[in-house]
Amino acid sequence: MVAKTFDLDAVQSFTLLASLANFTRVAEATGTTQSAVSLKLKRLESFLGRRLVERTPRSVRLTPEGAAFLEHAKAMLAANDRALAVTRGDAYQLRLGVSDHAAGPELPTLLAKLGAADPGLTLELNIGFSRPLLDAFDKGKLDGVIVRREGSHRGGEALADDEFAWFAAPSFAPAAGEPLRLANLAPPCGVRALAVRALETARIPWNETFLGGGIAAVCAAVSAGIAVAPLARRIAPIGSVDVGGALKLPRLPKSRVMLYSRVSDPRAAAALRTLAAAFRAKAGG
């Protein structure tokens, strides 16, 4: 009697679906189509004789049987990776740059998904401003960058469209007649330049009372009630409010988050596909 064996491609699609909760994102991560992902899942369910996923027009979630199978699926894939490591060589490195304003609260989750997708990955992560990161990418110093779109840079893959607004703590109360107190990243932050340009066009007096070395510092200043900050709604600190209307501040344009990559190694390309799909799933892009 021939022993039954699992289709590891189907198992991988299942684990990605459990993580991303979206058939389209899984298709992007695996470089295939949504219908192919659905077919793999059906084959896996038929093989196991149980339903693993409940799918509605608005959501994808695991059944109790799917949740029970998930840990076994992860163990199978991990064992497969360990076996492949013997033949495919040592760990490889992916040099990635991420704009501070683009990273947002999703970054730890994205890194976790990236590591789970390929335990052999060694990641070099650079957080900074979009333009310097793009310059480093163009010079071959980075394999990929996730940045806000720069008008002069072509190509790339759109990940999300962020809506910007002016955020402050609910307790923030500017004194009558005082310049707007701003919290920003230090130059050459593109979001800072955009916000300053909008204020000057609207002839609104402002004073930069806080300069942060990272977006976490700017968000802390907002939460502390120190100043107002121009932030994407996706990364605004919990509890902060949009004060643009109340303070009669100019509307800020949307900004597109892009992935630029240049990799030839199949494993690196697969890792970037997983990262892009996870970013879209978390950012709602």
C-alpha cells in the first residue's frame, strides 16, 4: 500500500491564507492566481476529508478543524525547509529599506511573516527617508525598498494609498493667536516638506516645536499633547484625533506606498512577494 503524502504547495498556501486572510494576497505572495490558490485549498481539504476554511464575501477564517491543522502544517513546512537547507546552501541575505512614514505599526507583523515564510533568510533592514533609500537602491546597495512614491522615480509596485491628516491628542488646545505647533521628522523628510508647503500656501503661521529622529518619537509627541503632526491615518497613534477641520488646516494629499525591487535569486523574489502581499493585507491596500 502506497502511503499518502501531502502536497506541500497546498500546505504552504493554506498557512499563508491563515496569516493573510485573503486569497488575492496569497496569490500575490506565491506568484500564482486566486483560482489556483482556491484549487490547492480544495485539494488539501479533499485529501484531509475536512473543511479547513470558511469563506464569505467579506472574510476568510479558519474552521476549528483548520485551526487544529495549522500547527501541523507549519511543522511540515519547517521540516521541509530544514531538509532543503542541506542542498540549497547557507542562509541568504536580503537588504531591505523601509521609509519611516511607510513602515507604520504593521512592521513587526510583516517581519514575522517574512521570517516564517523562509527561516533561512537573513534580513538587513534600513529605516530612513524615501529619497536616500531610493538613492541607495539605485546604486545597488539595497535589494528592495518600501517607500513613498517620488515623482521622478518610475516603475515599482503599488502597495497602498495612504490618506494624510493633521493629528493631535484630544487634550491639545492651542492658545488663541499662537502659530501652529508642529511635530515632524527632521529634514529631508518628504512628508514634512509636503506639510510645510501646504501651510505656507494657506498662509498659516507655524512653529516646529518638536523634531523626532523616528516616527515613533513623532507619535509620542502627538500622544503627549505637545504638537500637531501630519501623519497617515494608518500610522497615527491610538487615541489621537484629526484636528484639521477644527483648526482650519489645509487638506493634505494622499501618498502612494511603493515597492521597488531588483533581485534575481528565486528565494529573495519569493520573500519580497510575501512581504508585498502581507503589507497590502495589513495596510488595506
